[in-house]
Amino acid sequence: MSKRSSLASPPARFLLPAFVVLALGGCQTTSLEDVTGALGVGGKPEAAATADAKPDIKPDMDGLRERYRARPSDPAIALDYGKALRETGQRAQAVAVMEQAVLAHPSNKALLAGYGRALADNGNFQQAFDVLSRAHTPEDPDWHILSAQGAALDQLGRNEEAQQYYASALKIVPDEPQVLSNLGLSYMLQNNLPRAEDTMRRAYRRNPADSRVRGNLALVLGLEGKQAEAETIVKADLPPDQAAAKVTALRQLLSKKQQQQAEK
């Protein structure tokens, strides 16, 4: 079982979030994340299904940093601080904090999951997959982690394995839009666009308010040449300025994809 984006496939590289992804990372004007939001490699799975209406709440970094310095061995504080570092794009620092926490508490499943996500955010996909494998057991599976493992494997180019992990996650949470969205991206990376579209539409029907799901569906539709529908979906319910920015990012992504295909 495995991941969701194939760094092994050159034409797809620019499409992949560094997770998030993904995942569940930061955004650039022409990155996938700018269109879809942070997908997180499973990467921020805890946030991947939030609706657009929720405002972004920035973490109190100064307060968290002081709490961590005062009690660096407290697993709950380390987890909160590591998550905040990830959310503010401080990926290497997040890995360092979570690594130290796991060394002190090697059996703490929550810390292992947080460490795995931090590694994935930082581009350490194989290590992320290995750590996430320690974060749950077959007797007590966690669909968030299964989806994150799939995303990490996709980043390694092992799409068929990734799809097995998504299938396992969907057995626990049938039609969960976050997992379906990751699965749809996995099919897209195999250039199976009809199946990717079908899967993305299932995710969209389940949660049309999720900008990530909308963005991923729009991306697949755009790759299929359904540009008008893609643009309508990506700018749904957005203020005009944000909608224009999303459409521009989508067009730039698709243009890059076409250029890469022409160069093959």
C-alpha cells in the first residue's frame, strides 16, 4: 500500500505538494497548493477537510516556543509546537522538535504520527512512511495515517501501493472526501484521468465547500481539456479577487503541464 504523488514521474513533479504535501506546506502562485490548498501528505490530515468558511487562526508561536523551552520533554507541548512549526512553514525545525520528542517517547503514537507528517512536509517521504507505519497497528488502524502513508508513497512514485492504503482508509471511513481526493490525485499521476475525475467528483459531492477538493477536481478537469467547468469549480463561493487568483494559478499549472508534455 502507498502514497499519492509520483516524484518519479517527471511530467507530474510540478503538480505535487511538498505535504501537503497532501496533506496535507507553503504556497507559490503557480503551485498545486495555491490552487487546492495544503493537501498535506495526508500531510495535515487533521485540517484537510475544513471548509472555506473557517478563518485561518495563526498559532501563538512566541507562547508555544516559551512553553516548549520550559518543558521540552512534555509530549503534548512538543506536539503542539511541532504542529505550529509545520503550519507556519518552519519544516526543518518541526522535524527537529518532533525527532527529539520521539526519542524521548518512542512508543507515543501521537508523536510518531506528528513526526511522520513533519518528515513528509520536509520532503523525507520514505522516512515519513516508515515512521507513520509505527504510529498505528493493524488492530487499531487510523484512517488519517493510512491516507498519509498513501500520500507519502505517491510522492515516491509508488502509486499502486498508495491506492491500497487509500482503499484501507476508505474501509474505515467510506467516501471520506480527503481520502477520495488523495486517491483521485494518485490516479491522475498514473494519467488515468477518467478514473481520477470520477473519484474527485465523489469527493466533491461529499464536501463541495472544501477548497482543496474543489481545486483537485478542477485540476483534473483542466488536464482533460474541460477548462470552463474547471474554472467555474475552482472559483466557487470565493470573492472575485481570490477567484481570479485561483483561476490564474490553475491556468499556469495547466500551461506548465502542457509544456512538459510537449518537451517529452
